[in-house]
Amino acid sequence: MGGRTPTRGTYSTARAARLGSSHCGGVLQCSSRADARSDPSPTIVLASGCGSIRRICVALKRKPPDVRALIRVLNNEGVRYVVTGSAAAMLHGVALEPGDLDITPARDEDNLWRLARVLELIEAHHDPDAPFGQWERADDGEQRWVQREPTAEDMAARAAWRPDPADVASFDYLLQSKYGAIDIVPEVSGTYQELMLRAVEIKVDSESVLVEAIHDLLSTITVPRREKDRDRVRQLRAIQRTRPE
């Protein structure tokens, strides 16, 4: 995959039980997309236009991802991608149920056309109640999600959204689909080209998938550290000690 020889692994029986959740229920979802990407629980986010921190959470519906089904469709259509975020942690062996499937795709236009086809097949769409905002780079170099009030143009653009393979930024959204939530993240701890060099190839049923390396996962969940990440960090470091990357 991608002209490289990745590290190989397999997922455990316990992980298999968490790969294909299909129920849909009410969850408490943070209004910050940065945290909604990986976990539907409340969190603290940076408020727009000030140096203070405030807690902003809203009750939204979110269908957990059917990881098996999403991986199968992505692979069938030939999309090149790396699984990142909480789904990557689960595939490495961390005991959790991801709130969405995060993927970082290759950014070339041919690959984005294939990804656009997948989004059409799985009936991907915006959550009409999701927050509006943008990523901003802070003085410390970290990117933070800053929420803002939507304009009428924002609302109209969301309703008419279609991904444009010529513009990778048009894919950069947390989406709902018939197989649950999927988040397209063009760059997290690196681009696809950077992440795939260190990624681990894991078998999910009969499908091979590149999964973000533990080192890269740790770089995104330890700075800044969130309370909900502490146990994930502990588990990832324990797994990391058992095998080289």
C-alpha cells in the first residue's frame, strides 16, 4: 500500500466487538469539532476572540461508526488513507468505542475523486446542528478549533455542500453517513504522505488498512493533555512498549 513496507498487525477479539456498532442514541457532544472528532463527551475549548477558556457543550445525535463497513467501502473504491484518532487507538488495542472514523486521505486529485465517490455511496452529509468555526494556529504552534456564530451564507453553504476534488479543504468536515460518523482530516499530526511512512498495516476482517503510528497518535493527544485522554495515553504507551514501530 502506497509503495512502502508497513509494520503489520491484527486486531483482537475485544477490538472486533467494537468495530461495528449500529445503534443510534442521544449523546452529549462538545461544540468544539476538535474534540467531537474523537469523543462525544464534554470538553473544554478555547473561546473565540478572547484569552479565556469556557465549557460549551450541546446535546446532539450522533451515530457511532460501523468501522468495518466504512473501511470496506473506502478500500473497494481504492481510496488511499490512514486511519487516525480514536479509531486508530482502538485498532492498536485501546479499550474504547470511537465516536467516528477519522481518516487522513492522500491529497492528490485522483484520490479525492475516489473519496468523493465513497462519500456519495455512504450518503455522507453535514450534521445540521454541528458548530461553525475554523482551525487557527496559536503562538505555541498548536492548532485549535475556534467556534463562531454562523452567517446566513454559512447556513446556505452547508445545505448545498458538495466535496470538490480540486480543493482538499472542502473535505475537511465531520460528517454523518448511513454507516455512522466519518471525519475527513487532511492533516493531523502530519499529512498522508508523512503518516503513511510510519503507519502500521492492520487487518480488519479481510481488509488491510494503514493505521496511524502510536508515536503520531501520542503527539496529538498529549499536547495539550485532556482529562479523557489520560487512560488512552497510558494504554497506548503500554502497547508501544510491547512492540517496536
